[in-house]
Amino acid sequence: MQTLTAVTSVATGLLHTCAATRAAGLFCWGGNGAGQLGHEGGATQPLPAAVLLVSNPVGVAAGAAHTCAIRQGGATFCWGANADGQLGDGSTSALPIPAAVSGLGASVDVVAGGSFSCARDAHGALFCWGDDHFGQLGLGRAVLRARPAAVASVTGATDVAAGGAHTCAVTADAVTCWGANEAGQLGDATVVDRAGAAPVKGGIDAIGVAAGLAHTCAIASGGALWCWGRGLAGQLGPNHMIDTPSPTGVELPGNARGVAAGDAHTCAALDDGRALCWGANDDGQLGTDRASSPLPVPVPGLTKVVQLAAGAAHTCARLEDRTVSCWGGNTAGQLGDGDPLSQPTCKLARLACR
């Protein structure tokens, strides 16, 4: 079996995973009920399969049941579920093969939430499309928007993250969030939904942000980690196992350089290459066979991590050698190892961890 190599980006959805590679193109695996793997048939795929029509991918994002990717040059394509217009092609029909997002210029980053998507261009402008019931598109709240529209309340964005039904962006002077806020995932010290960007309380000088189902985390410029929102499973850390609408610090044994947020768990990559996870662990998404834990615990046997991605109940890491490692829930084959069972210990895509 061929191991995925030269991976430049990895993304996790509800029950599927995708990886962009430098030479071989884009690969996806896992659940395919809505065509989110980029091919027809609907059958799950427990091994990585090439996505046709997306050559030279430079970025990939996975939502609940849809996928988006950026090709070299900035063209953005999406496929999969589309009942809320999350593919951005102007329709609400599911597409099992990639289609260009309508009217969108060159992008440098794309993210996918539950049923919506957003893209960022080289100037820091944001464009969003799809489900807007909670204001997660930042456009003033509508039922849905099937084509991209500019988020006027955000300029100069350097990072963006999409959660279950909320969105957050990093700008030069603040972290701002908008959309659903029933658990305080917008970080503005309220539980009021917002259809426009609102600054996160405390003015975090952030370099990166991650959004889960109903919680959010941001990395400060010095490497400190802050989280807020849903906390009942311990995904905010040991000091806040309740919903918390304002940022709270998470103590880590080192500086964070990457963070990922799933449905009810969080993982951070440290500057020494280790990965730590905390929160729910029903399916082994923390990388161990222990019970759920609000304390950050190292993923055993995993080193030299440069990127993390968290799905509903599985987690993947991109390593310095540009391979991908996944662990956790695997009922739809989302770990990519050909064995559709839950794997609480680290598994490389298509090969067991060495």
C-alpha cells in the first residue's frame, strides 16, 4: 500500500478526511453519503482515494458533509452536501464532483463549517456562503446564500476558522467572531447570536484561531492558548468544565504553535513538536485509551507535529516528514487505514504507527 507523502494540508469533517499533496494531488477518505469524497456512489472509502478535477491543490477544508479546496493560482472548488448552498455554485443541489465556487476571486485560504464555507484572499478580505440561520456568514443573517458575499465587517484578516454554526477571524488588532453563541463560542461575554463581527473579550493578540462545534480557541503571539464556549466535556481545559463565554487560559507544558477544535475535544501542537489533546474521548479522539480528560495529555508516540485537524470524534496530524497520522473514531473509515473500527491509539493513514 502507498503511504500519503508530501502532504501540505490536512482537513477533517464530521466523518471524512482529506489531504492535499504536493505532487500527487488531493486525496479524501471516510464517509461519502453526500459525495464529499469527490466521487459518486455514496459508499464509504476507508482508504485514501484521489479527487479528480482538483490538480495542484494548495489548501483543503472539510465541513460536516462537504469539502472545499484551493488550486494553485487561487481558484476554489467545493463538492458534497449543498442543501444550504455551502458549495457556493448558486444552487442547493448536492454535487459529488468538484465545481468552481461562483464569482469568487483568487483565494489563499478556505474553511468549511457545519453547512457553510468561507474564503480569504491575499488582501485579508473574507467571503462566506451557505447556511446563515445564526448569522454565521457575517452578512446580516439570511436563510442561506448560495454564492459568496463579502464580509464587510472584517478587513485585514490573517486567519479564519469555521465551527458548527459560527465563524472567527484574526486581524491585526483583534480576534472577532460571529454566528451562533448559545454556549458563548463567540467569546464576547454573552450568549447572544450575532450576524456581524464582534471582538472577543480581552483583546487577544492572536496568530491563529480554531473553531469547533460550539467552542473556539486562539493562540496568542507568545504561544499562550485561550479557549471559550462549550466546556461540558472538558474541551476548554480543567478550570472551566462549564460553558464559558469569555476567553480562559489553558495551561500547556510549552508554547502552542497549532490548535484544532472538534465537536467536544481540543488538541494543540507545541513548538517542540509534541501534540496534546483534551476533552471528550468516547472514540479515542485524544489519542489514548483513557477516559475523557479535561487535562491536556500527550498523544503517545507522536512527534514533529506541524498541523492538527479535529473532526467530530477523530483527529489527524501532519508531521514534519509530510506524512499524515490519524486516530479516534473510524466507523466510516475516516482514519484512512482501511480498518473501519475505532482506533484510540495513533494510526498513520494506511499504515500503523511505527
